[in-house]
Amino acid sequence: MKRPITLFSGQWADMPLDTFLKKVSSWGYDGVELACSGDHLDVVKAAKDKKYCKTVRDKFSCRNLSLYAISNHLAGQLVCDPNNDSRSDVFCPQKLAGKAEEKRKWAVEQMKLTAKAAFNLGVEIVTGFTGSPIWHMLYSFPPVPAETIQAGFDYVADMWNPILDVFEDYGIKFALEVHPTEIAFDIVTAKRLLETLDYREEFGFNFDPSHLFWQGMNPVRFIQDFPDRIFHVHMKDAAVTLDGRTGLLGSHLDFGKAGRGWDFRSPGHGQINFEEIIRELNRIEYDGPLSVEWEDSGMEREFGAKDACEFVRRCDFTPSAIKFDAAMNKTKEKI
């Protein structure tokens, strides 16, 4: 199977879309996972104006690129986060700064509009975050009652079911990127979230091995545990560089800072075994895009984006259509 190699535009939102697409094409990508940020995509316009959607798609087609998914990670985060400090203010209109519930109401509407925007753009997958009302309770001190954690999962279901109803209406899938700060941040919590959502067909995962790897999980296990819920795939690498001084919690050190216990890397420059990931994706017959989410504080990003495309194309291989030992089982010629 030939899987498309795409580039996520979220880390390139500072670059005008036309400039970005020109570079993406020159680097050898097949298409883009388009973020709802910068001038890349206006969700409200895309949900209401089909002429705008045609203009967006024409920008892709003139570069021989395809639009494979759209992302609204930032609005999704505000749906269930407490939204009680200034960090979340940058994800919403400035008039909502400091207003937790107004930010939440805005985010819910944005996610509903994103489903309609995807439909108008002819895209079947929306990637993103859910946020979490209980992430700040991750460590079990002060002690966290079990019912408090369950209430957190129930709250996410209450907030997201109406959003997912709209996704269902438009035939769009939502792919959660399992990630620290989300309600589902590892394999156990991902399973619990599916159960809480009663395994809704519209809800699945954007598989990103980097977030699993640095936490100590084998990313391949995630694919094995959720073979029918892998709606989209991020190709992003990571490296754990513990030196006996810093730990996995980051030590409040910026990404790329010397001495940090782990960091994201450009694909092929970290410690993740992408061959085993490709083998497992082949086994579950995943034929969707392999989307490079390019993050590496130690590498110039345009060099890295081109290098990442070349790496992913090299490591993505088609599964065998035959048994390698079939020729050995031919009937022996009669003597």
C-alpha cells in the first residue's frame, strides 16, 4: 500500500499558507494536515462559505498537493481544561481572556464548526485535543479519590458527546492525539476514555509515538490495543537522555535545553523504532496518511522537514503479498 506522506502545518503557522505549500511541495510531500491557525484555515469561514473552501483546495491542487486532515488542537484543549490561567488565553479571541466558561463555550462551538468545515473541504478526519479537568491531579498527592477521577472522565463525555453528535451528522471522525494534559495520555487512560464514550464510532486516535515513548511505553502496543481506532498517524521522534540529574517531568527546562531528561526529535534522529511501527500499521491495514509533526529544537526546521519526508518515505514499506517460503512447498516432481 502506498501511504501519503504529509506535513502538519501547526508548527508553521507563522508562515503564510501559500509560502508553506510551495515549500511542502518542493520538499516532496504528498499533502498536508492543515491547522486552524495563522492564515492556514479559518474554521468559521470554512463551515459557512463553500467558495472559501474551494479557494483553499485550489491552493493545494495547483501545487499537486492534497488536503488529508484538518487540526483544531487548540480549541479542543479549551473544551475541558479548567481555563483558569493566562496560558489558555492565547488559544482564543482576546476578548475572552480571563473568562474560563466563555472560553469553554467558544471552544465547543469551534469544534462543532470544525466538523462542518471538514465536510465542506472534503476531509474525513479532524485531529485534536480534548483537554482535561483532572490533569492537575495526575500525582496522587494530595490523595485523589477514585470518584473524582471518574467524575473527570464523565465530564469529558458530557462535554464531548454533543460535539461528536455533530461529527456523526457530517460523517467526520475525530482523532484525539493521546498526549500529556489530555484526559487520555497513555494506553490505560485511552481505553478508559473509549469506555466512557461508549466506543462511539466517530471517536478514535491520532497515533503519535513520541508522546508514548518518553513516558516509557512501547508505541507499538498502542496500535495493537486499538487497531480499529487508529484514524490518523503522526510521525514524530523522541529521545530520552536521562543523566542522573533530571527526570522525565521536564524539570521546567525548555525543549532543547541542555540537561533536559527527554526531547522531541526529527523522525529518524531519535530513539523510536519506526520499522516496528510500520510493520504494525501494515498488520492492521492502516492506509491513511503518515503526517510528519516536525519538532526538533536542535535542527533547522526547513532542513528537518525535507529530511523527515525522505526518512518517512524510506521507512514506509508495503507488506508482502506472498509467503516468502511458498516456492519451497511445490510438489516434488515424480522420479
